[in-house]
Amino acid sequence: MSSERRLQVLRAIVEDHVRTSEPVGSRSVLERHGIGVSAATIRNDMAILEAEGLIQAPHTSAGRVPTDAGYRRFVDTISKVPRLTPAERRAIRDFLADPMDLDDVVERTVRLLAALTRQVAVVQYPSLTRSALQHVELVPMGPRTMVVIITDSGRVEQRLVDLPEGTGPEELRRLRDRVNGAAAGRTFEDARAALAAATEESPADPALAELCQVVAGTLAEEREERLALAGTSSLVRNTTDFGGSLETVISALEEHVVLLRLLQSADPTEAPTGRTPAVAVSIGTEHDHSGLQTTSVVASTYGQEGVGSLGVLGPTRMDYPGTMGAVRAVAAYLSEVLEHR
């Protein structure tokens, strides 16, 4: 019972500190949270929590604030991430409805997530390494032909190719159908192998060989994963939370490799259930990057087989349950939008 009560005290300190940004004393815990014991018992529990490294005194006062370990214990004991209200869910659905293209989807998503959480939002574009080839289209462009390569995650690549002179519409349709028949629906690696096999099967078809080479080469290219950010200005509202390290936080945000690693390395706080994605939280000193050790990241994946990641970054003094609920909801709706594109 005493350990359960101390957990209640820790929750009270976290919730009050997140709300007020001030150190929390035993009297505040007693008056605001109705734990049902004496002030002396609360003080004793706080002393034990401090000895365990879960809370600390920021200066010589009766109040205490959570440590990174305290926030971690708090997050790990969240039994149920709150759902957004029907109005909030409706707003998300409406905001993400009828996007023009993938760029529009990502841009809307990152702005929405920043607005919901009032933190820095990060959305990774669907990763090409986890995508499949959906369709190849050929478009005549004067003496050249544009090859439009569409992935199952909505990404579109365009290349120009020089096909033999006199290649008309009927021949373009034949080439398109041959390439799609061999490679559409396959992962990039399998698609490249299928295109190579198609070329070997038709050694006397130079147009097919040229087209397969262009498509396979595009799928094999290594390109930097793209990210979209929004809400960076929100960091200014919480300057004191970063302990003088705001400049290093902003510098780290400019390094996309660092952000990708943050989104992808956090351990899930809960398992996914059905179509509900898992949410991961990394806190303060759990980050490898020294410039981000005053921040927390709440992240999730979206799309089939986690084709991309999204999340928010803010100070460790964060509304974790609310932020986790927002990240999970936006990830679920983004998955739904991509599925029906």
C-alpha cells in the first residue's frame, strides 16, 4: 500500500509541476489530490521518492520537481492514454481530408500535430526503403518520354528517358504494361530483380531494356529521408525549461539525421492494438545526443508496416498523457489517409 501511495504522490508532483512549472510541496499534494493521509506521511513519502532519485529539490525550498527517472516512472505507469474528444477527432479527420498530394498530406499533418500539442512536431515522409512499387506510367514529352514511378506510400518519382525514335502510343502502352506486369506490387529489391529478369528474357528489345534500367536505377538510388517540421517557435515559450540549453536544442533540430534517430529509437510505451499504433516516449538523459538531454520525444509510426514515423519534441516538463493521445490519434488518421489514397 505504501508503494502505491508513493506512486500517487509522484503522479501528483508530476501533474502539478507540469501544470504550474513550480516546485511542489507536501501541502499542495495534500490539498489538491486528496490522498487521504497526513502531511507528515506525504513528507515521508517525498523523502523516499527523493532518495530513489525520482524527485529533487531545485533549490533550498520545501518543494520538489520530478527528475528524468521520475518522469519515466510516471510514463511507464500510465494505464490508459486518454482519447481525444469527438470534436478533436472530427477536426483531425476534416483537416486531413482530400489532400492534393503526399507533400500536402505531410504538411497538413505536421502543422496539425504542432497545433494539438503546442510542441515541435516532426513528420518523416514515407520511407522508400520500406515501400513497394505501385505503378509505372509513361508520358510522351516531345522527343523524350517521362517515366512516372509511383510507390504504395504515395511518393512519386519522375525521370526522363530516351526511347528509340518512332516509339508511339501503342508501343508505350506495351512497355508500360510489361514493366508493371513484372514489377508492380513488389518491394523495391524484388522489383529490381524482376526488371532484370524481364530484360534478360527479351534481349532483342532495347526500349524495354532502357526503360527497365531507368526504373531499376531509380528504385536503387539512396536518398536522404525527408522530414517536415512545425512549431519550432513553441520552444521560446518554455525557455526556462531548457536550463540555458535552448540554443543546442535548436541546433539539434537542424540535424535531420538526429531527429530520425530520435523518432525511430524510442521504445514503445504500449503495444499496438488493432489499428491503434504504439506510442514511444524517450525522456531527457535517455537521449544519446547531448544537446537534447533537456527534452522529451513522443513518437509513433504510421502506415502499413510502419512506413514512416512522426512525433513531437518538447521539454521534459510535458503533458505526457495528452501528448501521447494526440500523437497516437494523428498517426492513426494519417495511416487511414494514406491507405485510401
